[in-house]
Amino acid sequence: MDDKDRVKEATDIVELVGSYVQLRRDGASFKCCCPWHADKRPSMTVNPALGLWKCWVCDIGGDCFEWVMKQESCEFPTAVEILAEKAGIKLERIFHPRSQKRRSILDVMEIVTEKFEAALTSQCLTYLSDRKISKESIKRWRLGYCVPFDRLGIEEQLLIDAGVVGVTGQGRRYDRFGGRLIFPIADAQGRVIAMGGRVLPGQSDKLGKYINSPETELFKKSKTLYGLRNARDGIRRRKSVIVMEGYTDVIISHQAGVDNAVACLGTAFTEEHVRQLTTVADKLIIVLDGDEAGQKRSDAIVDVLVKSGTPAQLVTIPGGDDPADWILRFGARAFGTLIDRAVDPIQFRINRICKGIDPKKQSAEASAALNAVLDLLVQCDIGIVEMSTGSIALQFGIPESAVLRRMAEKVRARAKKGEVASESVKLKTASKIDIDDRLFISMLILHSESVQWFQDKLDTSWLPPACRAVWDVFDYAERQGNPLDWQSVCQSLPSDSKPKVLIEAVATWISMSAACGSPVPVPKSPIEVQQRIDDIVRAYEAVRGEPEDPFADLF
């Protein structure tokens, strides 16, 4: 029996999955809500006899290794190592050519962390006490002080590979974190993979107040979040994650009971960060420092959130404070009240751009601000556009039709510059759908209540293949009690699945049609919707399906 089989045999799939999500018995198997889509009724099954799990909506599943790879965002060798460690099994062989080096770095980082912890000086303790960081937090977050590398008793090359020791252009070795307070950085499994260092008061900070390890075999700044391991239980319980800027912000937050906080590591908030966090949280809340630098960072963050389509909100700490200062001054309850005031990315951008501008008195400034808001809005899907145009019109004191007209100008300008390639591909896909079928899909997108009405009146065997593929996912979502807005329906589907491609194509067609002043002729009132449904049902009954599928070559 090889290592993989020994680990698999020693792993209880129910215990493993149950450590991440809440399971309930259903006969010989177990059920739970899938953590990878907006699941209200349990659609994931865990079979202890076979050692397998599967979500029937996402159409994903597998054994214990696939579960860990998906949950921990890791590769197969790492999944084997994680499960082996849980089961107390010593692996006999290396699964990947780079595994030995990775294991060596992990071992080095653990030894270094222990030595740094033991070397914490009185100056460090005084600083931490001044920052109101408790002894319990010092221990939990494994804070320490840099020990000179020649006293660590570890081979220099290993320390270089781990990023603890730096090398100058002339080949001289030096302590990368010399004289600094150390904040160990752990991966999603709690293993130390890097370090952050802060200069102590009174010392030179010519290299910067804070520095992080360079990127190594294990550490990638754009894929790592400080505190994620410690925050996992809080994130799952609260179903949301709070993203901050600094180590101290996160430590003080957890110390005060805000246990779903994490931080970026001296780098931009990336799409990879979003991907990681959406596997464990339903909503992202970005907390920005109140200083100018924090506000400047917000532009890039809003762009990332809008492009990802992730449910998210942003809030700024008032008065130029950071989260740690705010919590220490006003307490966790006041911080919670502040979080409740967070707004969606579009509204945050509007508030930031329009701050201090009176549209009635500063027309030039207001016009420039509107342009900036619309530059962001043209990147959004139809759902966000529909929710935003009214509030934008109100904010600027202009008719909503004027907002749509300006959007149309933006769309045409971007098209000329070749900046709407993805939209063009979706529009081309939409154009291959018969106009009547496009209107049927549009009804599902724009009127979620139409799903139940179609269920009562429509024989799905009458539908052509494209419509049937789309109908099946909406029908399933309704019967499972899941959200019926098209974004949620698509979120549960693989990126290249036929229904997702078709839904997004028609949604883009709707959005572009509205932006260009020719809205899709879909009724608005409930009575008109029901009348249109009757018309559609009669039309499909007359044709009774379409044998040829124009999208067969795409999938």
C-alpha cells in the first residue's frame, strides 16, 4: 500500500468534511449546504461507505484529496501532506519534484519561528504593550524578534531559500529582518511560510517601517492573506470576511472578538485573494484606513471587486485612523456599527468621487465625476447596471435617461478602442440565438418570478436545445429553493458550461441594448409578464422544439 492509499484509508471523509461545514445524517449518507455556491437547501452529499462527496448543483466532487485541494486552494502533493499530518502518518516518498525543497523550507521556517519567539526582547514587549497587544495574542500569533542568522545553527543556503537571509549584489549575506519585531505569516493550513518585520521605535526605518519576506517556493504575496488560518472559524460562523491592511489591525481585531479579520501583505488586493475568500465566505467587507493612502488603494480594490462580481462592501475608518486604533478607542461594538455602514463598490466609488462636489454649482466637476463613475459601470453586468443607474441619476441630479445615454457613449468609445473583446464575444454568441429564444432567456434573467409561472404552463420538450439548457438550471435552482437572480444561478455553474455561457451572453445583450438606447422589449408589470409568458408558451407549443443545436460546436 503506497502513501496515498494509506492516507486515504486513514481519513474519515465525514469527519474531514464535517470539520469545514455542518453535516446532517440522511439515511446511510450525510448532507450539507455546498460552500461553493449560494446554497440554501443541502445539495451536497457525503457518502462514508465510498469515501466520496459531491455537489449536484456545481457538479463537482471527489475523495478526501479533492476536498482538501478545493478547500485549501492547494495542489495534490500538499493535500496528501495535510491529510498525512492529520492522520499522524509519515510519508515514505516525495510526490512532486519540488516537494523536498518545499518541505525543507517549511522545516526551516518552523525552527526559525521558534527561535525568534524565544528571543522576544523587553523592548519588543514594551512596544506590544503600548499597542495594547495582550500576552495571549503574542503567543497565539507567535510574535518574536530576529536572531542573527549565524546563531540559528541552520545552513545558510536553506535560510536564503526561505527568505530569512538576504544576499547583496556583492554576495554578502545579511539578516533580512535584523533588529525587527517579527510577525510570522502562515498559510491556510497554519504552517509558517514567510515573515513580516517591523522596526521598533527609535530605530532606522530606511528600508521601510514594515517589510515582508521575498517570494519563495511557498510564499506568493498575491495569494497569501495574513491571519486566514486563525480567522477560518469566525469567517464560517459569520459567513463574511473582513479584509484589513495591517498585521496589528488583524491581531487587535481578533483580540476584541472580531475573529473574521484578515489582511493583505503589502500588496494589492487581487482576484486570487477574492477567489480564496469566496470559498469560505458569502460576503467580503473591505476596511480601508482613513488616510490618503488607504483611499487611493480603494480604486484598484473596487475594480477587482466589480470585475469579479463578488458580493462585497467597503467602508473607511473615520478620522484618518486605522482599524486597530478605532477598535481600541471605541470598542468592538462601535466597530460592528461601522461595518454595518459599509456600501457596495459602485456606491463607494460614487461617494469617493463626488465628495465635496455640488452638481448644481460645479457642473464641470460633476461631469468629470460622472464620467469616472460610468467608466466603472460599463464594466459591470446588467444586474449591477440596473441597480445603479437610478441612484447615480439621483446623486447627480439628472434624468436616468441621461445616465443611460452617457453609458451608450462609453460603450461605443470602448468598442472602437477594442476594449470590449469579452463583451463582443458574448454578443456574438447571443446573436446566434434566435430572437424569440433570446427573449425567453431574457424573461428568466429579468423576471425571476417567471420561472414558477413557466413551470405551471410550459412543456420543456417543446424548447429548442439552447433554451432547454438554460431552463434546466433555473428550474433546478427554483425547486431547490436557491436564489433565482441570474448571477447566483451562474455562480453555481462551471465557467465553460453551456447554460452559463448562454445566460451571460444574453445578459450582455440586454445590458448593451439598454446602454445604446434600444432596451430589450421585455414587459415590466406582472400582468404584462404573464401575458408575454402565455404568448411564449403558445409559440413554443406550435413549433414543438428545434432539432438542430447551433451551439453544439461550442461545447
